[in-house]
Amino acid sequence: MALKYQFNKISLQFLRKQLAVRERALPILKSKESALRLTVKKYKKLLQELNDKYDLKMKLINGFKRLWAEFPDELFLLKEVVLQENKIAGIKIPVLEKIDYDVADFSRFLNPAWLTTGVQILKETAELIIQIKITEKSVSILEYARRKTTQKVNLYEKVQIPQYSEAILKIKRFLEDVENLEKSAQKITKQRQAAV
């Protein structure tokens, strides 16, 4: 989009202010982009580690499929997942605060001994799955913010700052030419008046 301006001092002053705003904001945006890029990289690595843990856990659980068929459904219930918001470079991302489980009372003498271990495995697996989902959401939020910040940096750096600089230069030259013409016209007028 082409920059619209008039060839006068008010427009020149406005363009200078806009240029100064963009030049001050550019380093901040660049550092934000850099911080977001590093954070995205860190969260992607964390997500990979969580997925690896999950795969390992699933292999362990699948080894005892027959036992899991005997596990009572009403024994373990995921009640609530409580999230907090954490800010990274001004971007809010979800963070797991706590998970509430509801484990029904059961007799350790009448039921198989492995049920206690089964409940613990379910808690760990549920927490792992929730962590994976939260980390995936955080990565997508951070990626989106990084892309938007990169676009803004490129807009300022490659489009707006050069446009404002060029417009300021054109207005300055125009005003200088007008001033020179006025001075020349005054000299000619003085010379004519002196000749009369």
C-alpha cells in the first residue's frame, strides 16, 4: 500500500513522528521475535520428550492388556484440570497448576494387589497426556505469535521505514525547491524595483 502524504511542513512533521515510532519499536520487536523463536524451540523439544515418555508408557501398559481388562471403570476418575496463565514475551500460554483425581475406595484384600499400582499408572498417564495437550497448545500459540511478530518486523524494516524515509526526503526537497523559487522571485522583484 502506497503511503499518502502532502507536500507541506505539517505532513513532514507527522511523517517524522511516525518514522521515529517505528525506528524505536523495531529493536524491541526483533528481540521479542528472537525470544519467541527460542521459546518455541524449547517447547518443541519438551513436547518431543513428553511424546517419547508417552510412547514408553504405552508400551508398558500394553504389556499388561489382560490385567487392564479387569480394571474397574468406576475406580478412577479424572475430576478437574486446573490451569494457570504464564506470560512469555507478552504472550499468555497455559501452564498446568494441578490435576484432581477421584479414586473410589476399594478393598486391598478382596481385589487384586496390582490395582494400587494400576491407579498410580493411570494417574501418571493422565498427567502425561494432559501435559502433552497443554504443551501442544502452547507451541501453537507461541508459533502464531512468532509469525505475527516476524511479519511486523518485516513490515517495519522492509516497507514502512523505507517508505517514510523516502517520503520525508521528497517533501524536504520539494520545500527546499519552493523556498529557492521564492528567494529567486524576491531577488528578481528587488532588481526590477531598483531598476525603476
